[in-house]
Amino acid sequence: MSIEKKRQIQESLKTLAETHVIAVTQIENTISILMQTLELDEPFVAATEEIPFADVTTFCISWHGKTCFLGNTLLFWLFHRLVQSVNGYVAHVDLLDDVWKGNRESSSIRGVAKRLRDRLTAAGMTELAKAIDGTISGYYGLILV
């Protein structure tokens, strides 16, 4: 398979993942409105509000009603990549390829992850910052469970 074809597939998958999160959020909001309108007490679907949203149009992270603006930075793109594999781990080589788009030292990830945690903490998202896990050698993950 050609490199161009692989890139096209990768971009399509990223778009699908991003639009999926938006669609699920819209569905959950609609369900919430219907439940209030019908005066239902018990939710019949599990909400995904635990999963943060990385908005590629505003470069903001939204989670539990809070927002953290990161701008078009490595901080944002690292989080964006980690949230695509929430509760799983991403290899350093994949992060370097997806976020940095090339060869860098793995220590680059550690520095950006620390700054990302600091920014999330400053925005009142301490629990989300703590969920960024780099304790497994060669991997990072956004572990929310």
C-alpha cells in the first residue's frame, strides 16, 4: 500500500473518531432533554461525559463542564492523540510520529506531558491531569478507569 493511501486512511479514521465523539455528545444531550421533558428519573444509557473532548477547531479540552485552551501546540496534539486511545496506551514511537511528525527523543514526550498536566491542573482539571499515565516504559496513556 502506498504511503499516500495510508495517509488518506489515517486522516479518514481521525475524522471519523472526531465526528463520532461530537455525534455521541449530541445524542446524549438529546436524551437528557427528552428525559427531563418526559420526567424520567433514571438514565437508561451510560453517559460518556467522563471522556474528555479535544476540539480541533478551538484547540480546547472540555471535560466535566470545564475548558482548557491549549492553542495549536504540542500540548493539544498530544492530548488529542491520547484521547483517541482513552483507557489504552500509545507507544512512544506512535506518539512521536503522530504528534511530532518525525524523529525526536522520547524525552520530548515527557516534557510536553508534564506541561500538559500543569495546564490541565491550572484549569481545574486535576483528575484529568493525573489520568495522563507515563509509568509504563515506552508508552503513555489517558487512563480514566
